Amino acid sequence: MKLAVEVVDAAELMPKDGQGTSNAYVEVHFDGQVQRTQTKFKDLSPSWNETLLFEVADPSAFLHHTVDVSVFHDRGQSHNRGNFLGRVRLSAVSVACSKDEAVVQRFPLDKRGFFSHIRGDIALRVYLIPAPNSDPILPIPDANPANFTMPNLSSETPEQAHVEKEMKKAKKDHQDEPRAFYSVGAAEKPKTAGPAKIVMAEKVARAEQPPPGTTVVHVRPPGAGGMAPRPDFDLLETRPPLAARQRTVGNNKMSSTYDLVEQMDFLYVNVVKARDLPTMDITGSLDPYVEIKLGNYKGTTKHLEKNQNPVFHQVFAFSKDRLQANLVEVIVKDKDLIKDDYVGRVLFDLNEVPRRVPPDSPLAPQWYRLEDKKGDKINHGEIMLAVWVGTQADESFPDAWHSDAHNVSLDGLANTRSKVYFSPKLYYLRVLAMEAQDLVPIEKGRPLNAALKIQLGHQIRRTQPRQSINPAWNEEFMFVASEPFDEPLVITVEDRVAPNRDEPIGRLIVPVAPPAVPRSDHGKPIPPKWYSLAKPTASVEESSEGEKKKEHKFSSKVHLRMYLDGAYHVLDESTHYSSDLQPASRLLRKSSIGILELGILSARNLMPMKAKDGRTTDAYCVAKYGHKWVRTRTLLDTLTPQWNEQYTWEVFDPCTVITIAVFDNCHVAGQSGDAKDQRIGKVRIRLSTLEIDRVYTHLYPLLVLQPSGLKKTGELHLAVRFTCTAWVNMVTLYGKPLLPKMHYTQPISVLQLDYLRHQAMQMVAVRLARAEPPLRREVVEYMLDVDSHMWSLRRSKANFYRITTILSGLGSIAKWFDGIRNWRNPITTILVHVLFLILVCYPELILPTIFLYLFMIGVWNYRFRPRKPPHMDTKLSQAEFAHPDELDEEFDTFPTSKASDIVRARYDRLRSVAGKMQTVVGDLATQGERAQAILSWRDPRATAIFIILSLIVAVVLYVTPFQVIAVLVGLFLLRHPKFRSKMPTVSYNFYRRLPAKSDMLL
């Protein structure tokens, strides 16, 4: 038996030669045997692709060995091995049993000591080569090593039984101290393992950063770590071959601007137009269309009726991975009822097609003579074409017909294209209803009960009714208005003639656009204005501003102040993960501080969403940051889509969040218009958690919470980079308010802000649904979390545990102080006494000591800083262990659609939870009321005792130095337990006896 260690490559090694590079080689140690690779000179990302073989002397003891892989810098001196660049130690338990089952795994290089400066990683493939006469490898029915039992074999030898015994012992040892296992995200897990009868299973666990020093990599068994999230719900770091990670770009022009995705080649055919096409029937008419054929793929343009000089302007794109022929045929046909007639064709050899990569100018189309089926030129007919090989960076890529959508109709093709959308520009419309004069009641002799109704689209607000013909309201309302202000503002004066019955007595219709409604960009109020009211039955033209009417005609008046306030930021998403915090007015916006680049690479292991229809999934991605929305193209009928599309946003504030979601397109295969795109999963990334200029490439788990429970619907592969262009501005932003100035000088109430946010969400959803292709309402609502304000017992538990986690820090400090007071560790207690006396004698050192301690904690925690961007935490969300009834309640409609007995049970449960909260709030109120009762003389004896003691303490503190008092109090609190009673203190007993108002409650 032999052990094979295949050294593939390394990436981002530490430079050691003083010129920014290294001469790297790898040295492998196993069971006293040492082998090394060749030296790769002047390369920080060397590639070896060498296989080193080692003899396995004793297979029964193989599980107790480790494989040491070290990387060194060759200094050209034969007596010295060179500078250390990092190492990896692999346990033999993790070794695959054969070459077919082994996968390339990437391991981060570990330090040799605390002060080692190491970076980078190395890709290895480690497996065993069994002896020629060894038994075949047995399959594993369960991938969990803890649940695996060896089958009973009648032909088992004593040596094999000993091997099984050693294996079980090794598994037990490794389950006691699990370590992190690093792997490439794209690698597949082996299904079988084991040399001879040594059967081993691997399960990829959480990719955690190891502590400094040498770490042996073992397998983490399922369930290790207590309540930690499942490994398949965690983030996996990958290293795809992106141009952004390469030091030298070479001649690849795409990598300069399109460097966060893998390059994909496409064959583009641009069909522009044709002329002088011959007619094919006796009527002399021609209904031409063009068919592009490449192997089994065929794309067609629309047919144009009775046109011998048609204009098409359509681009076809064929993926290089799906090229099935060496020739591409461009065929012109005549549309007919029975069989389409052949007009002519043009053939192109793919080997002769030129290559074009932006920023090259577009390829100029040319005229080509049509040929018949025999290849002879026909007398009439030419077609203008352009054929080239390009990438996804080509400007023709978004609107092109793609070969993977060859079965989609032309109507459904529009729903598969990638597009960029922009949210409508939103403003807050402020309307101050001041007063009205000379109102005419409908019925004479009955007092007028007038109210003002203000309506903008679906937003309706009303004032309080006033009994007067000259009512004064002085009530202000806010609405959400969006450019281009299609809907007018309708103001109606109504008479309350009966409960729930209002009769209009006057109307005013104002277009919401300057100059009818002025705009204020600095929060300054606009002067009010008197408006004339028209009859309720008047048309828009008669009642709007600028109406043509006689000046001497009497009319009622209303006094209003209306203006568009651009100093606020119109919230259309939750403030906890908002992507834009800029004011509505462009004049008040600050300059950008950076650029956010997102590469949507691919997805894998998606859940089949159309299994009932005999299909898998038609997946597309939507990303939202600021006002800009992007949508990738839809890849049809695949569970592993490869998008490789890159997008860019300007960043104005680092404390913002980008949201990416994956959906299943339900409008490409003839589904009805009422069908809704299905959710597959969502990812949020906060920009402030990203390092500057670092490329993050990870596989994000796509998690969807359903009434049946939490489900993983796939993994999304993203590349993210945040580049800062203004360091000073970005640093100063951390000291500025999060929202514009008006949110603090003239704040909006919480209830009104929630109402306006809901209206803004609906307005954005309606406007984006009118685009082509539409960004549908269900997509926008999922991205904006429209239902995040609804009641959820699961979210309530999650927020409660978040609070307890925060307060646990105070509890830890109290526990530590209690241990000091009780002298559990005498040495620590004595040191605390010494530190306390020093600070009392030199009080000017207190604040410097505190801030120095905070600095040291921050520096120490830098070693354990997060290496990955945050993602959806299933444990924090209480999603993995949520009760099915709680999830069913969370997904219930509003108002409820459940049966009365279920609603009654949930109401009783809610009452129970609210009762506990009521008790806690009451206890807090009791403690506060006792503090108020100290000097209120509600208990005259307690107040008298307190004020007398206060006088005594004031005299003592006046005549005694403060340092003496501090020493006495500190030593009293830190006294030994022998001098301390277990009964409550006098001050505690006194406070507990103070009266509260709880006995005054009914």
C-alpha cells in the first residue's frame, strides 16, 4: 500500500526574497519519509501538479499517522531548507481510499509560531493506492462515521479484524476533539472510502479559522458543538479562477472591468436586415424570417408580412460550451401555412469567426449574398450580418437570444433577459389643512359638521370634523409621492350628515408637480395659499388649478400649505438593513465614498421547483442596493445555473446592506399571468463588515422558512468587493447621523413612519411591475421584507435571546466580581486589591487604564476577527427548532384564515406570553417607584431614616478625604467571606421595604 500526496498549487504566498516574490517548494513528511517538489521561482501563486508517493509499512497503524506538508522559500543555499512559508498537518483519517474518490481540497497555511507571518493556502489531493491483491472497497450506507457499523463478513481475516478495531478506536478519539475541515466549495463529497477494509467517511464541517500554531485537521462529526448551526447551513469559502485574484492580467481585456466572474465565451450572430429578397410563390408576396442553426440549436426572428426588404435587428448568442457543429447556418425562409419555403442561406466557419472583447468597438455588419442549397449564389437577395466570438461583457449580451432558451417562445423570451431597474424617485408630500371659509351646507337649517378628506392615489387621510361654516383644523398629513407624479392630489370637503356617512360639498384637484405644488429642499416651510373649491361633480379640468371660470362667481375657500419635502429620506425598506440613506433631494446628497462590485457566479444543488411539470428550475437572481435593482438572465431547466454576471454600485455610506435573492421564473413556459415567481432563497451582506479591496468568494446557503420548517434550497456562489475611493469621507461618516438632518430636527412619529414605509413599498412594487420585463410584485415584496412587521413568536424568541446574550456580558462581569469578593482565586483577588489601591492613590490613572484596557482587548480580538461576511444565522433566528404550529401561525394571513379553535388556542398562548411580559414590566415599575418613594414621605419613617443618614454621610464625607472613603468602601466590599454574612445587606433590606404603587392597582 502506498500513500499519494498530489501537490496541485498554492495561492497568495508571503513574499520572502525582498523583491515581492518567493521561490516556493513543498516538502512532505510521512512516517519518517521526506520528499519535496521542484522549486517555482518568482511566483506567489505557484503551480506544481506533482505527485509524491510514500510507502505505508504497517496498514493497521495507518490511522495513527499524520501527513506534514510544509512550504518553504528556496534561498539557493544547499545547507539550509530556506524560509518558512506555512504548513498543513493532515490526519490519516481524512485520507481517501483511492484516486477516484479523492478530490482536490484547499487548506489555509498554518503558522509555525505565534510571531510567524504566514498567509495563503495550498491545494492538495491525498489518497491511498491499495496493494494489487487487496480486497475491493466496501460502500458506506451512512455518511456519518458515528452511525456506521462494519458489515459482518464470513471471510474476514484476523488482520482485517484488527484493522476494524483500530479504526473504531481512532474514530472515538477523533470525536472527542473535533477540528475544522477546509475544502473547496465546488468539490463533491466522496461517497465511499477505505483502503482494503479500512472504511472512512468524510463530512465537510464548518470552515472556522484555526488558532495560531499547528492544527491537525480532523473530521467534525455531526452534532458536535452543541447547538451550533448545521454545517450545511454555514458559509463555504471558495477560490474560483477570477482575474481579480491574479497578479498579472496579461492580454485579457475583460479582466480589467469584468474581473469578479469567470469568463464565458459566446458566438454572437447579429441579424440586421435583408434586401431584394426573391418571392417564392405565384402571388409575389414574401413573409420572410431568419433562422440561425448551429447543430441542434435553432433560433428564429419574427416574420414580417409582405416585405422584401425586412429589418430585424436581433442578436443571437450561442454558448461556447454548447457548440455542436463547425458551421453556423443563417437561413432566410418564407413563412407559409403548410410548409415554410426556403429562400437562401449563408454559412460561416467557426474557425474563421473573429474574436471581439470590449472595449473594442462593435463589429460592423456586412452584406452577404444568399446561397441556394447547393452552395451557388442566387441572383437576388442579400442579408446584413455580423458574426463574432465575445464574452458576457459584450453590450449585446443582455438583449440577445440565448441558446439555452431555444424552446422559449418570443413572448416568453423577454422574461428571461437580464435587466437593470431603478426605483422611482420618492418624496414626502406634506399637506397642512389649516382652515376653510364660506362653506355651504347641503341642507339648510342643519349645522355643518365639516371635515377635510385628502387623497393621493390609494393614500387617504381625514381631519377631525368641525361644526362650523368656517372650520379650522390645523392638522398636517404626509403622503408618499413618486416622480413623474402621475396621480393628482384630490382634496374634498365633506359634511358628516350621519355616522359613517359623509356628503361632499366641495372639491379641489391639484397636480402634484411644480409649480402647482412647490418643492422644498432645505426643510423650510412654504407659505400657505387659499384655494377655491369647485362643486363635487365638477370634472378635473374644472376643479384643477388654472381652471377657466368667472372671477365674480362666489365659491368656498380652503387654506392649505402643500409642498414636496426633499430633505427627508423616504424609507422603502427596513431601517435595520437599509441600502440607501440619502435624502430625496439631489442637492443635499453627498459624493460617493466607494464602489461596490458584485459577481453573481453560479448556484448549485437548487431544489427542483417544477418537478410536477417534468422540469427542474428556471432560476434567476435579483440584487438590490440603493435605487438600483439588477436581474440576471434566466437559465432554464437546470439545478446548477452558471450566470457569471457582474454589476457595480456607487456607495455613499458603508453602513448599508446589499440584498441578493434567487427566484424560479414561472413566466417562460406558457404559464398564466397570475402565476407567481417562487422564492428560492435570500442573502444579505453588510458593507461595513467587508475589508477594503478584498475579494470575497463564498458559497452562501439559500434558506427558506416554510410552514413545514426550515429548508435549504441550494447554494449561491458570489464574489463581492468593496473599494473605497475617499478614505477621509468614509471615516468621518462614522461620526455623522445615519439619516438626513430633517429626521432629527423634525422627526416623524414611529406609527406614521411605518405607514409611510408601507406606502413607499407598495409604490415601488407597482412601478417596477410596469417595466419590461416586469420585476413582479412578489419579487419586490420579498426583497423589501414587506411582512417583517407582522407578529411572529419565532422572531419574538429570537429577539429575547438577543437581549439575553447582550446582558450575559454584564452577568459575566458580576460573576467575576463575585468570585473576587469570595476569594475563589486568592492570587487574583490580591492583584485586584493592589490595582484598586493604586487607582485610589492615583485617580488620574483611572480613565487612561480603562481606555488602555479597551485598546488591549481590541488588539487581542483582532486575531479572532471574522474572516467571512455575515450570513443568515439559523440558530440566531430560532429557525431550526421552531415548532410547526408557531410557523403555521407566522405564515397565516392577516386577518386570520384559520379555524376558530386554532385561533382560540393561539390567543391563549399569546395571553400566556403577554402575562409573563406584564409581570416583568410590573417588577421593573416597582423598583422605580421604590426609588421615587425614598424622598416622597409616602413612608414617613423610611424617609426620615434616609434623610438623617444622608446628613450624617454628608458630614463624614466633608471631613474625611475622598481617597480614605474609597479605600474603606473598596476593602469592605472585597473582604474575605469569613467576615461576611450570608444574610442580605442593610441597604438591600431598607430598599425592599420601601412602598410602591403595586398595591394601588385594581
